[in-house]
Amino acid sequence: MNLCFEYLYRDSENYKNWGEIVFSNKENISTEVISKKIIDNIEEGMYFSANDLNVKDLRPFELDPLVDHDRHEFHCCTLTSDKVTDPLGRDISTILQYITAGKKKL
């Protein structure tokens, strides 16, 4: 089964913009293992840069640079039979390797 990675952007006024991306999961890694690796390796267990992971940036066009930020929040991941939506066709294992290596850019 593939894996649906759910995340959101929350601006300074608590407006939330939700997104998801489906990655392949060729190694059939459990959602528990995936979630733990993500949470253990991102800022405060929830924040990441969409740009660093090369996923869609969910920020609205108009931001107040004095109070808004570029951090997205990891929400959860679930197994799905949906088709892969990642434009790069990546497997979740690639994302996990990147996150756990602490690289600057994928």
C-alpha cells in the first residue's frame, strides 16, 4: 500500500491550509515506524520546511513577514490504495532517509 502524508500550514491568525501527498511505500513500512521517524527528526516533533522536503508549499500568497513563518506541520500518515501523487514519484523511504540524515535540501 502507498502512504498518504498529511500536513498543514498554520499562519499567525491560526488559519489552517491542509494538504496531503501520496508516496509509494515499496518496503511496506508501518505507519507507526514512519510517524516515529518523522516526529523524532523534525523540529519540535512537528515542524518542517515544505521547500526542504520538496512538497507543495501551503502558505497563502499574502503573508505578514513580521509574524508569519515558513514552517509546515506534520499531521499524520496513513496507508492508502490511492495512486502516488508525488510529482517526483518518490518512495517514503527516500523521505525518511532525508529526514533522518538532517540534510538541508532533498
